[in-house]
Amino acid sequence: MRWRMLPITLLLFVLPLHAQALTSAEQAALSCFPLALITMVFVIGLAIMGAEFFQQPQMFAWAKVELTELVAAVILGIAMYGIINPAFLGMFLPADGGGTPTYVTFLDQLINYNRDMYVILGDAFIRVSKISGFSYDYSKGMGPISSWYSSTPQVGLSGMLGAITRAMDTLSASLLVVSSYKMLISIASTAATAYVMPLAIALRVIPNTRKLGSALMALAIGMYIILPASVAFSGALFDQVTHSTSPPTFAAYFSPGGPPDLGVSDVKQLPYLPIFDPSTPPGYGTICNKWINAFTSLGEIGWSLIICPPLHACCLIPYPICKIWVTVFYIVVHVGFSIMYSDNLRTYLANVPVNDMYETLYGTALPIVSQLFILSLALPLISLILTFSLTKSVSMALGGEGQLYGLSKII
């Protein structure tokens, strides 16, 4: 029965020689089936002639069985190529005639949800960082008396930064999973038609690798048809899950223009976190005004040396009296500006809706992030489970191996 090893032996001998004339791995994969078919026809013909010449009924019976299997493999291969066809994916196109398959639309929608929520949290992180890290120092000396005051009014909000950061990390993981899954579908579709199916049909023709060829056929069908179909099924589940939150009624800190346009229906809009007027808190230019800096940089003595000598020369005003006037004016301007700035700061801090910020973050944003994370993991996982299960069933129906531990016995 050693002649049964002849087909695979000849094929392994011919393939390396044939590959030298090819320019790509895809061409090599596509040429496997014709080479395997020619090799099997040659071996079967040789077996029939040898059986009649040497009067070997067993060899003749084997040749008849293999001829039947060869015809079945060719018919099966033609059917597989009919299924693994770009036109077959037209069933995933939407009913409205759009050019984007439904499974791609679902994944893009999920990516947009995660991305837009990430942008919202990123904006909130920047603004909460400014508010919680805002501090000011005030000091003033008048003769032997000096005073100093420092405050960081909203430092307690810094605890929100950790929650926002972890939520953004969670959304990053969700984006990685969904984006990788979308790329996997594209790679699997290309590999199924260019490499897996041609190799599978070639192995299905050879007697010793028939089970392996059937398993690879099922794998190609799973990669090209079952995987997109399972993603489309997950997308249908996604549309049935209550995953949207209507924008709550916020106060004036709600972003002008309302929630962002996510490119989906209004019911599925996501709310903004508290977004404050960019003019608040008071900018550094308020207290670091260049004119005030120029005024205070000279001090009382500097201004008295600039103002008093001309006044003494033209108006005969004594220098000590002029110096007192300049000092009083300097103190009034300096202290008055500080008082106006402090009043502006207190007005701003009084309008920061701290309770609303906490409620929006912990009551609205974080539950949405958790929901998006679960959906971004669960729906691709459901798709993979369906793909593996149905691919296993197809493999067993085609005569291949249905268990991973059977790969060692697959030939």
C-alpha cells in the first residue's frame, strides 16, 4: 500500500520547483490546486495501468475510489469558489442601497461611540485640571507690617481626575479591541480567498491530507462568510440593547450647541461633561498684565525718583512731600488691583457647579463608559464564539476535524 504516499510525495517534489517561477505567495497558493489535480490524475492513471499490468485488484480498487474522490473534490472546489466570491458578500449590504456592509457600519458606529466619549472626557480632564490646580498667593507689606495669603479653592476636584483618567484608559482599550476586530475581518477576508481556500482545495484532492483540506475549507468559509455574518448579528444585538442616554438637563455650564453629532440617531447621543466658558478661570494675563507689571516693577522709590525731581524743579514741591504722594498713589493702585482681582476670582469660584460636576461624571459619564466597554468586549466575543462554533460544524460536515486536539491526527 506504499503507492498511497505517491501523490503527496510527487506534490512536495513539484511545488518547490514550480514556486521558483512565481513572483508572489498568492500566485503560489492559487497554483496549488492545478498542481495537485494534475498530480492526482497522473498517479491515478499510473495506478490503473500498474494494476492491469501487474494484476493487482487492490490497486485498481484504490484507483477507482480515488478517482471518485477526485471528482468529488473538484466539484466541491468549484462550489467553494462560488461561495468565496465578492458578490456573495452583497447579502451584507443595507436595504437602502448603501455601499458599506452592515457589519462594517456596526463596527464604525461602535468606534465612533468610544472615540467621541473619549474626546468628551479628554476635554473634561483639561478643564477639571485647570480648576482643581488653580491657586493664588497674595502678599502685601506696609512698613513693618506684612501679610500673606495662599489658597487653592477647588483642590478637592482633583479626585475626579483619577476617575476620568481610568475612564479614558477603558475607552482606549475598547477602541483597541473594536479597531483590531475590524482589521481582523479585512485580513481574514483577503487571506481566505488568496491563500487558505486554494491550499484547502489542493489538500482536499490529496488522499493523505483530505481531512486537513476539509478543515481548511471550513476555516476559509468561516473567515470569509461566517465571521462577517456573526458581526452583523452582533450589530443587530447592539441595536436592541439599551445603550443610549438622552442628554440630561444641565445648567449654563452645558456646552453651547448641545451634545456632539455622532453621526447616529438623536436617541443615541451622548451627553457632554461640564464644559466651562473658556474665559474662566481668570487667566494669568489678568494678574500678570504687562502695564501693571511695569508699574509695580519700579516700586515707590523708583516712581518717586522719576516724578518728584521734575515737580520740585517746576513747582517747588518738596521732595519728601512728593514722595509721600507717590507712595500713597502706588499703594492705592497696587492694592486696588489685587482687590479687584480677588473679587473677580471669588465671583468665578462661586459659579463653579461642583455638585453638578460630580453628578455628571459619576451619574452619567462613567456608567456610559462602563456600558461601552462591556459592549465593545461582549459583542466581538459573541461574534467569535459564533464563528468558531459554526466553523467547527462546517468542518465536520465537509469531513474535516472538529476538535483542536484532533489536529495531531488530522492527516
